[in-house]
Amino acid sequence: MLLCAINNISAQVKSQVKESFELTSIAFRLAGAEEYINNTIPGYTADIDNYFSKYREHKLISYIKKIREEQGIAYDAVPAATGCIEIKRGKVIIDPQCDASKISMIDSRWTEESFRTFVRLLNDFYRQTKFKDFYTLHRGLYDIAETRLNTILVDLNAEWFKSMFGEGPENCNGPGNYAFNGITKGEKRGIVIGCSTDKEGNPAYSRFLITVIVHELLHHYTNPCLAQYWSQIDSASQIIYPHVKEKMAKLAYGSANSTMIEWFNNLLTIMYFKDNPNRGFTATHLTAWRQHEGFIWMERSMTFMEHFRNHRNLYSTIKDFMPEIVSFVNYTASDFDNVLKEYDNKEPYITDIFPISNSILPLGIDTIQIRFSKPMFGAYGIRPLDDKRISPPYTDYQPFWKDKYTFCIILDRSKLEKGKTYGFKLNRAFFQSEKTYPMKEDFPYTFKMPDE
């Protein structure tokens, strides 16, 4: 696990592989927690398994299995607790700045008793395994991870957070990607970022990871904002949630509360990328992506946030604009039937095609014209229909967009055989509207050549 730290909102964001986070993630790996068993760096995970295999029966591992089963201590509950732990003078202790009695305030799965027991056993595990030796031995690997992640973080606009929320994270720490908060004022808040690997087996990071980093950092701002006004949007959230419940379940958001938290955080994430364009994806693309995931009022949300942008003289921060956001959520719930209709009409579909699919190709016609319901992005993807119907021969001219609505495919009639059936499929993922919404399904097309 990596720890991404921001000590000052105007400072350059830097990453750090922190010993305490390696310790707890390795312990949960030994306990069989699947979210901490990713094997993305084979050499490193082999070292972990070889070094720690004889400690699988340690009391800490048994205790982790117990609290995992009985209290659901898993996923982001682990960094939530780790953020309140220090390793000092060879001992694992509760950070003196943290109030252990309030551990349940940052994650309700923990109790003070289970947290204190966990730290006590973790300290014993740390000493018995000589964990410091293992950590020191792999310092070179950690240096590679930090250096490579820092190349991504260099473009993060930390000032944007301050402009939107009036404050920067005092100490934001950063495959599992989690955000966590501290339990005292000014205490640690952070994100934990996982990694992939390159062909040499070293840590590697995709440039698209910046979306995850921004998203997780924003949780430290958006969660408190929404929590402060939750009572005013609770009823509306209960109206919205049943309409998107199935899609939210696929994202592991099992309640109206978690759904609205993620909607609001995704909204601010998209706003970040609208203000800070990034190579490879746009705010338009991210909006369509979140809509497709199930936040089907996201485009409305982005439209509404333009009022915030246009009246910054009245609303200096998002906190000032929260009463208007409350009104937006309540109105959206009352108008959700129209939200559903809007969403159903966002995906482009074919409104006209000539010649008609499954028809005989008329004499003298060598171009298939396909017209869509929306102005299109301009990409295309064509693939074979199936093994039985062969793809038609095309001319040397590439398929092309006649205009924003009309896609054309030119056939080479001289190579089409009489009486034969030909077919192809339009790949839905490539046929996207200007707003980057893809077709709902692949579109199969066939035609038959005349017998004469």
C-alpha cells in the first residue's frame, strides 16, 4: 500500500510507502482477506509469503479473522485504523494525537476495545517478526513506487481544493484505493493507493490513476459537507435510491446514504477535471461514465453546478453553496420520472438505415448509410457478425461519417457473390454520441445478394 501525503495545500503532493500501512496490509493478507491479496508485484508478494509464513498462527492473525467475521473489519476499515497508529522506537502504538475512544466515529465497524486489542497484538507481531528488517530490505522497491507515483502527482492541482473548499488537507495520506479520516481535529486524513506492475515486476501506475487520487482526496471534503445537511436530503435520497439500487449494488453501495455520498463526490471529481483538463479523458466523458454506472442525474448535476461557477461572488466555496445543493437534490427527487426519461433517451440509436437490414441488396446500390438519433463522436468499430455469415468485401475507401449523424460503408460489388448472405456488427462501444454515451447494444446488419 502507498501513502500519498499533502503537508500543505500549496506544496507539491508527494507519495510515501509508510511502514505502518505495509504492516497492517501484510497482516490482513496473512489472515486471508481477499481485498489484500492481489499479487500485483509477484516478487514482493513471494517475499512476503516466504518471510511471514511461519507467523500465520500468531494471535494477531487469529484476531483479525475474528473481527473480520464478527465486526466486518475489512477494506477501508483497515486504513481507517492504521491512520491512528504510529511505529516509534521499535513499537507499534496508538498515535498520541488520536483519541481511541472515538475510533467508531471514523468507522463504525471498530470499537475502542477491538482497536486497542488490535494495536497490542500488532505490536507483538511487529516485534516477533522483526518487521523492520523486512521493511528495510525492500526500501529500494518502495523508492521505485514513490518515484513513479510522484510523476503522476506532479500535475495534481492542490490549489483547486482550497479554492473550492476554503481549506487544504492538513495531512492527506495516500489494488485497494481508500480514503480515511482522523479522529481528532487536525489529525491525519488520507488516501491509500494500490499499484500494478511493469514487465520487470516493479510497481507501476497508470496515468488514469489521477482520477482515483482526486476522487479519494475529495472524500475528505465532500463527506463532511453532505453529512452536515443529510437530514435535509434524507427523504429525497430514499426516493432516488430504489430507482438505482441494482446498479449501486454492483458498485458496493448498499444504501441511500452511501449512494448520495458517492454521487456528490463523483460530481466534485468531474468538476475538478472540468477545471483541470487531463490528457485521455474529459469532464464530458466522466459524466457519461458515472451516468452509465447508475448516477443517472449526473448530467443534470453538472448543469446545476454552473450556477455555482457563475456566482462565485456570492458563493466563495462549496460549503456556502450547500443549501442550494440541498434544494437541487430535493427537486431532483420530485422530478425523478423525468430524470428516468432523460436517461433512457441519452443513448444514441439508429433511426434510419438503407438498405434495410435482412433485405436483398438492390441493384446499383453499393453504399450502406446508417443514421443515428444523436450527433455522434466520430469513431466507429465494425466486426464480424458470426462464424456463419461472412463479412462483406469493402472498397479501398474507409467507412466514413458523412455528417455528425450519418455513417457510410462502401461495398465492393464486384467481389460480392450472387445469392450469398453477408453480415457485420456495429460495436456499441465505438458508436458514441458527442456526449460519449454509447449505443445500448451492438447492432447486427445483414444483407443478401440477388440470385441473378
